[in-house]
Amino acid sequence: YMAAFYFMASTMTTVGYGDITALTVFEKVFCVWACVMGSFLFGAIVGTIPRIIQPRKMAATRYEDLERNVREYFQEHKVPRELRGNIIQYYEYRFPDRKLYDLQKVLSELPRSIQEDLVVHVYRDVIRASPCLQRLRSSALGDVCLRLQQEYAARGDQIIRGGAEPDGIYFIRAGQVLVTRGGEPVRILKQGDAFGENCLIDPDLQDQPVLVHGMTALEPVEMVKLELDDLELMLANHDDFILTATGRDWPPVKAVMIERWRNRMTRLESSTLEATVHALLGEVATIKKLHAHIAENVHASTGGAGRVAGRPQRDESCSYADEPWGGAA
């Protein structure tokens, strides 16, 4: 029986017999055990390799889909060759390993505390290089990092034009940015520097309602951006969120930014109220037209004479607003 079992194991596992064969019962038992364990080990290795490769393959597939969609868009809209080169350069810089990961989807499935720990780890290089972020407490740092958004600029791109309204602040993660004023170069910003508010370049310019300086990428630049709404929320909730180099310069700058936020909210509320009033007036006009149409149909159905359902005959000289069922609008 042992010889038959040894023959079966060697044949089914395709091990074979070779030049060295088992002769004694002990040797046959050992060979059967080795064949069975080898089969399990081989199966475990073969089953593990796809699980290792699959995530990378999925990320690469997402990037290939993105690349294919972009090229189809180029062909459909006949995008100029130079502009195509800039767009492709942007994607090549943003995804150097040609893999596209959805960080927001990963974060959305995690608890808030773990989300903060993860983004603080992801942006640790920005935090180490930025004095503004280094001063934050751990709770405030996690809140700020959760609101940061990835931004990229190709060489020669004008990130901010002088005279534009602020739209947030940018922290440089890699690359160099040229600061200009009136077309003249002022300074060069590097990793860890921030821009997007006048006070970040010159604290004496905090009273200016628009950005005084223009920002141009000298090379491919990777940045993280804190949007204007999130910036104003951070100013309101975190006292240790300071944009200026020294705490002494910060109170007047913060007061100006808060006042600007209040003015912006007032304009938004006024425009929202005006839009709501216009919408209501449009609905009232529609109701009046519908009421007139219904009243006309009711009058036509009565034949213009006699009483219907106890109502008096309609006088042609009066308007719909004079009728008891008219003018309600």
C-alpha cells in the first residue's frame, strides 16, 4: 500500500522518480510528505503573486485610461501641438511612475482621526520645509492637511497674475517659482516657501485688496494649495495658524483678511438674495399666467351665458381680476 501511495503522490504532483528513488517505507513516507508540502507551498506562492501585482496593475490601468481619454480629446478638438506638449508634460511630471491613485477615495473610507494621521504623513516633507505649518499644533495640523489639494505647474506657467484676487495660499513642495512685480523679478521661491497672499511676500502690502505680485514657474513645480474658503476657516478656528514670518506682524494682517472675508460674504449674500427675489418674481408671473388661462377656459366651457355651479354670469366689461375666483394671484 505504501508503494502504491508513493507512486500516486509522485505521479499526481508531477515530481517523477529521477535517478534517486525511495526504497524503504520510511523513505517513501518522507517523499510523500515532501510532495504534499511542496504542492501546498507552490500553490500559496502562485496565489500570492497576483495579489501583489494587481494593485499596481490597477493603478497603471487607471493612468492608461486617463492618457487614452486625453489623446482622444486632443484629436476631437484639434488641440495645437504646443499645447498638447504642455499638457502631456504636466501629466508626466504629476505621475512619474505612470500610476494613478485615488487618495480621496481612500480617505473617505477612514475615520477622521486616521485620515488626519495619514495626510500628515503624506505631506510630511511640506511640513518639515514650511515654518508656517511647523508652528501648528497636531490637531490644527491635521485639519489643515486634510484641506490641502495637489497642484502642479509646468515650466513657464503663470500660476498667479498680478492684480488678481486671492484664491488661497500655495506651499511649494518641489521646484522654483519666480516672483515678479510690474514685470520685474523680485525673488525666487523654493521648497517650503508659500505664496498667494501679499503678506507672505511683503507684510507691508497687507492692505492691498488684490495680489501685487505675479508668480511664474521656473521649472516643473509641485505644490499643495489651501483654498480661500478653507484658509478663512483656519484663521477663524486656529489661533496658531500664522502666515507671516513673525507673530508681531500677524495681528494686523489677520484683521485685514477677516475684514476681506466679511465683505466677500456680504457680497455673496446680497447676490444670493437678489437671485432668490428674481426667481420668486418669475414664479409669481407664471402663476398669474396660469390663473388667467384657467379662468379663460372656465368661462369658455360655460358658453358665456347663464349660471354655472351657482356663479353669476360673467360681465365682459370686467377683467379677470374682478371675478370672485380671479385676482387671487
